[in-house]
Amino acid sequence: MELSEFNTDTIIEPFRIRSVEPIRFTTMDQRKTLLEQAGYNPFLLKAKDVVIDLLTDSGTGAMSAQQWAGMISSDESYAGSESFYRFESAVQDITGFKHVIPTHQGRAAENILFTTIAQKGDIIPSNTHFDTTRAHIEHNGAEALDLVIDEGRQPLTIHPFKGNMNVEKLKESIKKVGRENIPVIMLTLTNNSGGGQPVSMENVKAVSKIARSH
């Protein structure tokens, strides 16, 4: 069969399904009731009542055959395990950092980070801070400042990169509070608290350029 015989409009899913599980569908009225009962707090919803979970992207993807195999063949020694040294080498290769301290979860890493860099009176700009990120920043007395573009606050507006940071507002904020009161400028990719919206590489480069200039 020649390639020309294929329908190029058909998208073939690039994976094989290894397991299936039942999914409970809810009606619009049921979802309204469940949200009302939860006080409109998604954290108080039961997972069984959520058809598509957009609260987080952590652990929501299928693991590869290599990842499953890696779990079985991992070295679980209390200290000095081969698994750690493979992890350390990969992180050093990607980041160039000499020292690597693994944590069990991102929020634990956030706690360590902001305990060391944030203090009362500081401002930490971001496109939109994730809830745990904001909590760790504010716990240390700093202010978590959201500077997402205007389109990112309008659910019905169509825009390819609604997670972008407003670079003009970032410049104004730096001028207003002073660079000495901004220990770090953050971008959350993707913009989870903004509905998982993407951030363009152009925006990443623009924010980086502003940060480096100060």
C-alpha cells in the first residue's frame, strides 16, 4: 500500500493501551450539585466524581515499559544506591549543577527553596503561582505576584499561549519594588493554576532577558 492511500487527516494514537478501567460519567446537574456540596473547592471533591482531573499534571500519564522495569530493577539501598547515582548524573548533565538533593515531591523542594531565598517584604513574580508554591512563598513572609497576560484571565478568549507572563507588568513591578526585593522570577510551565495553559518559548526568552538585565 502506498503512503498516498492513507487519509492524512486521520491521527493515529502513538501508543498501545496496556490496561483499561471503568470511568464513571456524571451529568451537568450532578457536577453542579457536587461542586456546591464541596463549597466550590476542588480539593474537597472525591476523585470518583471527577471524570477528567485537571487539578494537576503530576502522575497522570502512563509509565513506559522502561520506567516499570526501572522500578523493579532499582537499587533500594539506604545509602549509596546505584539508582541515586544514575539520577544524580542525569540531573547534573541537564542542569550543570554540582550538588543534587532529591526530594520526594515538588512541594518539599519548594519548601527548601523558599526557606532559603524568600523573606518578609520580598516580591516573587510569576505567570500564575501554583497553590503550594504560593503557600510556601507566603509562609516565609514574601508576596506571590501573579502577572499572567490578560487573556489568561478570560476563559472564553481564544489565545495560543494563555499561560504567558505579561512582560510589561513584570518591568513595572521590578521598577516599583526594586530588584533587591525580588530574589527570583518564576514561570510555571505549563501554567497549572491557569488551567494548564501553555507558555511560548518567545515569552520564556523575554522573561529571561528581563531577569538577566537586572
